[in-house]
Amino acid sequence: MITRILVAVVLAPLFFVVLFFLPPVYLAVLVAAISAMASFELLRATKVAHHNGMYFYTALAAAAIPIGCWLGKGVLVTQLAALLLVVTIFYIAIRLYDEERAVRFEDVLVCFFGGLMIPLALSALVLLKGMEHGRFLVLLPVICAFLTDAGAYFAGVFLGKHRGITKVSPNKSLEGYIGGILSGGVFLLLYGLILQQFAGISVSLPVMAVYGLLGSGVTELGDLSFSLIKRQFGIKDYGNLLPGHGGMLDRFDSMTFAAPLLLILVEMIPAF
């Protein structure tokens, strides 16, 4: 627990500096690195063969997409990365089949998910940062994802009685899930009040509450979704890159659901 806290104390301020103070290019590079590492961890966790180049090409596609979004060429770069990844992975699969070392079709799909879907989801952070009031908007999914997790944890510890809601995460309680969702709504409302008070921005608080409630709901779904993968493959964490937190994907799993949803909500019903 002490290691977990120390890592969070060191890394959280650094992450905030990149999100809030530095130009968007730094966030794009950071998201590219996170996406590449997350895709690598996913392939390793799901036991995709690592000796045939599939890890490298998947991570390369994952890193390219956030950079493309920063350049304003997100659609083009994503299409190009998807095409090249499809061609490359199937070429490898065909070659290995001829050598009687067949690649499972499930492995191909995992490469597509890790190399395309994860970076597309996390690139929502880059797109939010590039919008008007971007340094404030990019904090929406971060606050929602991280504080939903914290709210769910503390509600579960102090109030949790009805456990075993799902076998995917049997130790989590109904009270924890409810606490997490309410935490998302409350903290984004507080964030809206802070923006009004100190940033001089006119904020729709009801819309912020919607952001929080919906965002925290998909945050918990994202956490459960990646926990499902870990359950099916019998692993505790995706890696040990972040001591006390597991791998990069363990820390950003719920963000892959929260970030794109918050981007959609910001574009459909702007709060400020």
C-alpha cells in the first residue's frame, strides 16, 4: 500500500503538468507511449506469440494514432494505421500457417483491439486538449475515471455489504459501485464550481452532473471489462511497470471507456 501511494504521489503531479500546463504535443507523445505499452501488455496477457513481430507492429500502430490526432490528421492516420496493421498481421499469419505454426484468429483480433481501439479511445484526451478551453476539458475524463475508482474503493471499504455482484470482481460490492457513480457526479460538479469561481468560465452544472454520472458509469464498466480479460487468462495484473498499480493498462483501463464518452458528451452537450 505504501508503494502504491508513493508511486501515485510522484506520477499524478507529473501527469497533471502534462495535461494542464504543457502544450498539446507533450500529451500526444505521452498518450502514444501509454497506448503502445498498453497494447504490448494486452498481447502479452492474452498469450499472443511474441516471436513473430506482432507485438512490434501492434505497438507501432497504437503509437501512431495519438500523434495523428495531434497533427489534425486523426482520420487519415487511423485509416493508414488500420490498413497497414491488417495487412501486416495477416501476412504474418499466412506465412506462419505455411510453416505449420498457425496464428489463432483470436490473436489477430487482439492485435486489432490493442493496436487500434485502445489508442483511438485514449486519443480522445488529445482531441479534448486541442479544443477551446482544452486544458480544462481534458481533465474531465481524468477526474471522472480516477475519482470514480477512489470513490468506489472507499464506499466499498466502509459501506460495502452486498458483495459478489459479478464473478468478474467478486470482492466489489453494490455499495462500492453506487459510491463510485455518485463520486463521479459529485466531483465533476465540484470541478464545475471551481471553474466558475477561479477560471471565470460560465459552466452548466446540470450538464457537469450528467458528465459525471455517465462517465463514472462507463468507468466502472471499463474496469470490469479489462478485469474480465484478466480473469479469463488467469493473471492478476497486466504488468509491473508501475509498482503497486500493476501495468500501464491496469491504470488506464477505465480511461479507455471514459475518455471517448466524455469527448462525445462535450461535443453534443457542451457544459462550457
